[in-house]
Amino acid sequence: MPQKTDAPIEVTAFSWVPPFARGHVRDLRVRWALEEAGLDYRTRLISAIDRPADYYREQPFGQVPHYREGDVALFESGAIVLHIAEKDERLMPRDPVGRARAITWAVAALNSIEPGIMHLADIDLFCAGQEWARLRRPDAVRQVEGRLDRLAAALGDKPWLEERFTVGDLLMVEALRNLSPDRLAIPDVLTAYVARGEARPAFKAAMAAQMADFISDDAVQSEGVSA
Amino acid sequence: MPQKTDAPIEVTAFSWVPPFARGHVRDLRVRWALEEAGLDYRTRLISAIDRPADYYREQPFGQVPHYREGDVALFESGAIVLHIAEKDERLMPRDPVGRARAITWAVAALNSIEPGIMHLADIDLFCAGQEWARLRRPDAVRQVEGRLDRLAAALGDKPWLEERFTVGDLLMVEALRNLSPDRLAIPDVLTAYVARGEARPAFKAAMAAQMADFISDDAVQSEGVSA
């Protein structure tokens, strides 16, 4: 859905991030879910460099996204996406069996797949060149590859983890997107799975919307830390 | 609730784990939620040492717990606990505002608090003595302590994260229980918060039930890998 300034749903995102992080900030998951559900939203942009002090009252860790809809307020992209999914059968099956599987895969993405991927991102991105990262890398890669092999076996030759796309696939694809194929062995079926997710019109619209909201590098340089 | 062999809810757990892991295996969260909701369950015990090959069809990563209730099957303790919470207003408020907050804190526990704690457990427990762990520890501690300070500020002087105990507290307390107070600075309000959670009758019953299900060390030694 196009963003609308009078939409009842407000998503808080960053006004600027370094180039390597663009397309990976976690409001992307929320925008994607809103697009899948066909829900309008407006964005509130805050500075990642100089976060408003009172923002910590809304989001205790200072992260984005934050979500507001009247009196309902959530943080944690995973929680927000589950909240949005409840609104639309296309993300969350209404039958108890399908619903249970969608929630299972959503939490598997957040708690069994993503932590290892973020650990690898620490090693390869944020702490690259540090001695601990060099020493740790082989085991960290082995652990993530082990999980990916199991996930690939569970996916098999299906397009999605269960009979059809759900919120579980949305979060799983988004977690897997933070892997670098040149840095570890990603099973082919998972590479194709991520590509299938990224080919969805709702994903593309969400990505375009995140990119469109960033102010230019020139603007952030002239504004300094107020960006 | 006492375990009942004819209960419709089946929880899969390990028949034996090393002493240091007892009271920390993740079926504890599920047992705790079931006790809070007053729901009977039966356990299916499998070997942690020699997992049945076909178990990976139910739980792709070979972990416990697994949950079954008729045709409904879930894995991931966080997903199972959210599923149980839907059954009982004591765990999941029925009003939209309270519900959103409960889900927010549940996911915060799983995705913003627990990964750092498990990283510390890797450093202090599973990889103790390794050079990477020694080099990495100061920054890992600093990151967890930063998150704990923010969480403590959000909790403030309230007994629970929102107006009353919810599934969000259950998962947060359970994540925090894996911190070692002799290894980093835990804010006093969080120490008291964990103690409050552990003092709940439902927690105590869950802990006793997990402990009672382990076979003895003698039995595992005589049975070898079939334990």
C-alpha cells in the first residue's frame, strides 16, 4: 500500500543508515507484512545517530521499528509482524493446525535461525579483523550451516515451509537475507526460497518504501548528528 | 497440574541431561505455561544423546520441547508458550492493548535479550578456556549489561513488565535465569524480578516436574547411549 500521512498505523524507522545497512533495517519486515495485508501506514522517521531521548520510553533498547495504532503500541519487529498477521488470513491461517505451524516457523526464525546469523554478522561485519572473530569463525560457520541444512531438509522441494506462504516464511526469508553467500555454504533450496520471498510484490514494495524514506548522504552530512 | 498419562497435550522432553543443564532445558517454559493455565499434559521422553532419527521430522533441529495436541503440532518453546497463552487470559490479556504488550515482551525476550545471554553461555560454559572466548568476553558482557540496564529501566519498580504477569514475563524471566550473577552485573531490580517469577507456584511445579522426569545418572550409565 502507498504510505498515507493520515493512515491509522504509524511505523517508526530511521531517517538514515550507512549504505551497507539499507534494505536490512528491521522496519522492512513490518512494511512487508503491511503490504501483504494491504494495510496503509505512515512512517515516523527518527535519527539513528542521535535518537530522541524520550524514544527509549517507547522502545527500551532504542531500536526500530516501533508500531502504533491508536492505543496499541508494540516494539520488536517479530512481535509487530505477528500482530499484523492476526489481521489477515493471508499471513496467518485461520485453522488451528495451520496457525500453529505459522507461529512455530515465525519463532524458529527469531530464536533458532537468526541468532546464529547475527553472530556471523558480528564476526564478518562488525568485528571483522578482530582476533576473536578470526578464531571463532570456523565453529560459528559450522553451527549456522548445520541449522541451514536442517532447515533445507524441512523445506524440501516445497515453495514455502508449509502448504502456502505465511508469516513464518516472511520472518524466515527476512532472517536468511542477512547471510552472505560468499561467506558460507547456503543450500540451493534456501537460496531459491529467499529469492521467492524477495520476488513477491509486497516485498518489493516494502523495500522500495524503506529506501525512499532515507534522506540523502549529502543531507546527513550537512545536518551532522541531527539526521 | 499433575501430569496425566491420558492428557490430550503431549510435551516431548529429554530423559536425561548433564547436571548443569537440569532446570534449564526449554520444556521448562512449556511446563510453566501449562501450570499457569491449569492444563494437564503428558510427557514423551526421548534421549538427548541418541535422538530417534525420525524425531527430526517433527523438530527439524532435534531440540526439545515438541508439543502435540490432536492434529496441532508445534516446536520452538517460544511458539508453544504463545500457543498455550492464547488459551488463558491469565497469560494473554484479552484486551488489544494488553495483548500487544504481552506479545511485545515475549518476542523481546526471545530476540533481543536471549541471544546475548546464550552468546555469554557459549563463552562461559561451552567454550570456556578457548582463546576467542577470552578475547570476546569483555564486549559480550558489555552488550548484555547494556540491554539489562535498559530492561531494568523499563521494569522500574513494577513487579512485572506491564500491569500484571503475562506470557511476556514468563519468557523474560526464563531467559534471564540463564545469567550467572557471579559473572556479570545484573541490576538488582532484575534479580528480584527473576526471584518473583521463580516463586510462583506454577514455576515451582514445572521445575519439580522437569526434575522428576530425568532418569538417574546410574541408569544412563548402564543404558549407555540409549538413555
